[in-house]
Amino acid sequence: MTNAGALVTGGSGTAKLTMAPGGPAPVIILDYGKNVGGYPYFTVAAQSGNPVLRASYSEGSQYIGANGDGGGAFNAGDKSRANNYTIRGAGTINHSLIQGGERFQRIALTSPGSVTLSAIGIKFSAYRATANEYQGYFMSSSDELNKIWYAGAYTNQLSMLPPGTGGINQLPLILDGAKRDRNVWIGDMYVEGPTNYVSLGSNGNEYLKQSIRLLGSYQLTSGFVTGCLAPQSPVHTGPLIPGTTACYSTSYSLYFTPDLADYYRATGDLDFVRSQFPVVQRQLGWNASRVNGQGLLVTDTSDGLDWDWYDGNKTGAVTAYNALYYLNLTEAAYLARETGQPDLATQYTNKAAALRIAINANLFNAGTGVYDLSDKVRGTVTQDANADAVLFGVAPAGAVPGILAKLKSTLWGTHGPRPFSGSGYSTLISPFISGIELNARLATGDTAGAMQLVSDVWGQMVRPGPSYTGTMWENIKPDGSVEKGSTSLAHGWSSAPTSALTRYVLGARPVDAGYATWIVQPQPGSLSWTAGQVPTPHGPLAVKWGRATGGGFDMDVTAPNGTSGTIAVPASGQTTAIAVNGTSVWDRGTFTAGAGVTSARSDGSYVYLSVSAAGNYRVTARAGSGEPTPTQRYEAETAPAVCQGTIDSNHSGFSGAGFCNADNAVGAYSQFTVNAPAAGTATIGVRFANGGAPARSANLIVNGATVAALSFEGTGAWTTWVTKTVTVPVNAGNNTIRFSPTTAEGLPNVDFLEVGA
């Protein structure tokens, strides 16, 4: 084998593989850096003999052998992960089937001869999202969270099938996974939908709409909604299909209504809801036919499968399925109201209330403090049943802290929660169900627990390792490894953090359909800042928040035209003063209308400001009086500040006359001279922008002594400025504060330094 480097970006010439009779097989392994998917091609420049070229594919490096990882497509792709080509002359070989997900590609000769290749690659067939296609984004002071958000969004894109792909599908559809199953799965869409809604917006909404439409068209005469279909299936336009149950199970059939409701909240597409609401009504009729004398939904061996297919059917009154049924009733009531059917909405609401009473009376175990798996399996602590009960509102508020604590103490491990306690069930960690627990914790205010869960389960997916693909994994062994080669390492049901981070950490989510009204309610946790936006039918809802010098909190919210909403400031109402666009609107419990704020209230943890119109809202919250804590600002371009580089003004958003663009070199510092009235400590805030992807590290040096190692995270753009705060020791009088980079990338652009008491 010669010049294999010719086949990679920047390579030149050709690569030649030669196999002598009885000799070893020449092998080249290509690493695409992250998961890709599409049609493989090979450009042959020359050949001798008629050798057989074998190409194999794997998502993880540990499975890239002659046969690939074994995870072939069920539909809409190649069922084999290895292909043979007999080379008879020069030309380009275009493989006719999609290899849906692979980071690694192995090529080898398996018979004598030689092949000279001038090019090899994958013609990308999934949804290719450039920066322009991202209508939503998320950035924060945590590199790990940023990587997780974008990995989730990209996972979805690899599972999206544009219309007419290879003559396979008529509609834009979203599949469960990139390499397998490559089917349209209704349960997976419960996670994939919100991921698309917050990342691609209208660029991805149609993929969910048409997938919902396709599955709903295959409803049975019983009312059961088909839970999975091959993407080549046409929309069924005839009468209801005869039958009682179909693929996959009662639990999956129950995701149709929540999927439709989530789509409606994001888009406001009421016409589509009206077209699908008869499906909802028939589905609920099927559910009602499966209710026992206790008022609980029951399943048997014909319809009791769930997300953990490897555990088999769950029968009887299963708590998770009943919680899903409760969600169906509440979401159906919501959709009935929206479609102008208040009496029907009341019926569904009453049924939901009765079901909630039945669940709590018959399936909650007072001895364990959590819900049982079912009326047949008692004492087992189950992640899905309890996460569902908390998130969907089945659990009484007073029971929620104990339920979440029990899940953590009983099920959590180093690499994530096992789904069930005891024996008899698989110990594989499910990012799908962990995503529901993540949302349950955030929805009930357990930010610390939620952030630990994100790091434990999804952090390992974005760190370098043999299974790193830049996408989210289907499941995980308790030791953090992947169970087998066929495990999907790009599975949309594992992308829950993408929407959760937008909706709860950034804090932007809809109240009324299509974000006609919205709320921005950040859960900062340990983060120092977050910036992002969520797409709406009216335009982007943009949010930026950060901790201010001296312990305050700053928020910038840009609301699109035609909307109104609530800005929830994380602060104690009785000890906080809040100004909006420089106008005081809240002073320790007293509200004063102004700056577009029409009312306010406090619950002790947040101050809720109601705004009635579109526009830009700059919110500053400070402890004590209505004035922010006094600070002294020192501009980076003003002496005696020193910038070992240039003072530039080519990126907007800076303060003063410019900013310090230090040289890209170790030790190329930005330095400030500040005055302190007395010796002690001071809180400083350095405002910076880092439009590069990786964080930039620097030592913080005060009066010649290194006091901290700082990481200046990427801010997404050179025009996005954020503030990093830190407490430092100071002397009475003048002090030098220097930011000295420790790598050749240098510092970010530095705007100013603020010093508070």
C-alpha cells in the first residue's frame, strides 16, 4: 500500500493497494472525524488483475473490522455493513444503497491484484445543516454543555430523510437512527421533535409534521395508531385499516397525541391539528377500551412491549403506560380547547383527573416512596414510571422531592442510571428514559440533579474515545462502554438535552401555541452565562443572561413581533431591585410599571415580569436598593491598560473606543491597573468575546502572583460579548491585574474589566 494520505483532505496523487498471491491484504482505514451517512463512492484510476475491493463501515473505532459493526439498516439503506466490488477497470463506483451512519470506513483487497484510487468518500444523503439552517442556538460557559447541545441537533439531522432520497420516500421524514433501524418510530419522535423545534425551526418542522401524518394515516379500526413504519410507506388515504394492534405496542401508540401537541406548541399550525384530531379521538377510544375495573389501562402479551424491547412484554396495569395515558388525556384536552371543542376538553380533563387518582391509589408504593413498575411487579424502583409520573403531573407535588431522591440513591451510577432496581431486567442505561428524567428534574426545579445527569449520561458521548461519533448513543453499558457493534451511535431518542437546555437553562419556551406568548425563565445552576435563541413562527426569541459583578444577574431578551411574554428573573423578590432598560420596575417587593413591563410578582425564587409587546429588554437585578452595586470600569484600550497586540474595533458590541486583540502567542497579555480603597478581596468581571470554537486558557495574575487559571469559553461569534467574574485578592491602592494566555491561541478579545466591592 502506498500514499494512503492521497485519499484525505489535502492529500495529493493517488493511493495504491497491492496484494500478491498468498500475501497479506492491504488495508486503509479512513476516519471522517464524526458520524456521516450517505452513498459510498470509489474513484479507480488504474488496476491490474481483477482484485476484489472490500469496504466496511463502523461508527465506533473498536468495531472497524472486515465485516464492519454489524448494524445494517432495516429499511432505507444497506442491510450489510460490508460490500465487495470486483475491480475490472478505471472509473467511479457509486454504491446504490445508503450507509446511514459511520465515522470509520475500512477498505482492503481480498484477492490478488492492485487498485489505484484517486478518491473515496460518502455522498452525504441526510439533512445537511450549515450555520444558516440553524434558526436556534445555544452557548454557555460550559464547553461540555455546548458540545452536547450541538451533538444532539446533529444526531437528528443524520436521521432526517429529505423527500425523494434515492427514490425511497415521498415525504420529508425523520427516522429513529442513522444506521439502524432507519424506520419512522413514533416514540422516538417524542424526543426528536423538540430537538428539531429548538435547533432548525421551520427548516426541520416539516420532517416531524409529515412523520406524524404518515403514522396517523395507518390507524386501525380499533383506534390503535401504528407506532413504526418503513419510510418508503406511502400515506394511507383509504378507510381505517382492519385490526386491533400493530407495530409496536400500546405504549408507543400513546405517543401520537403528545407528538402532535408538541408540534403545535412549536409551530401554531392549527390547521394540521384539526386534520389529525379525529385520529386523537379514535386513539383515546382504543385506550378507554383497555381500562380495567380500577380505572387503569392494562396491557397483555400482544401489546406490552416498550422502549426496552430486550426486556419483553410488561403486562397488567403498568405505571409508565398509565402515566402516558394520563398525558394523552391532558394533551387531548388542550388540543380540544384549541380546536374549539370545550365540552370535549372537559370530558378529557375529567377522565385524566380520575386516572390520576387511580394511579396514585393503586400504583404508588408508600413503603418505597416511589411508583411500582405495575400492579403485578411490586417493590421494583423504575426510572420510566417515576420520571413519567413527575414530568406529566401524575405525582403530587409533595411527593416529587422524595421520588427524585429515591431514583438518584437507588438507580444512579457513574455513567448514568440503570432503568430498574433488582434483577430480571437489563442494566443498559437508556438515554431515552434518562432524557425524560432530565426534563422531570428541570421542570420541578432540581437544576443541580439535572446538570449532574447530563454530565453523567451525555458527557461521555462528547469526550474523545473509541465510541466518539459527534452524535448521541442509543444505550450504554453500566461501565460506560457500548454493548455491541450494532448499537446505534446516532439515535434521535437520545437527543433530549438539546431541547432541555434551551427550554430550561437558557429558559425560553412557549406558553401559547407558536410562542404567541412565551416565558424566559433561566435555571443558571453553576453556569456563569448562557446565550442563545429559539425559533418561533414570529421570528427568533433571543436570550442572553449572565451573573453580574457583585452578585447580581443580567438578562437581555429580544422578543419577536406579535408576541408577549414573561421574563422570570432568578432572584428573591423581597431583597432584589430590578431595572428594565434603565427604568426601575421592582424594588424589594414594590412594582412600578414602565419600560414595557405591565405587571410583576414574586414567588421567592423568581421575579416574574410581564411584558406586553415585542422589543429589546435589558434586565438588571441587584441585591438591596434599586441601584446596581457600584463598580469601576477599566477599558482595555485606555491607559494605563496594556494590550500586547492591537486595539481593534471591527467587531460590534464593545464598550468604549475598541477592544484588546492580543497576539496569538503564549504570554501575550491584557493588563489593567485598578485601584482598591482597602486591602482584601474584590470581585472582578472581564468582558470578552471568543468567536473561535475551543476555549482559550489563561493565568490570572494579580500583582505578579498567579491566583487562578481561567478558561474563556467560545461565545459563538466575535460580536457576542460575555462577562466572566472571579474574586481576587487586592492591596490598598493600585493593583495590576493581568490575563496571560497559556497556549499559542492567545486570549479572546478583551473589552473591559469591571471591579466591584
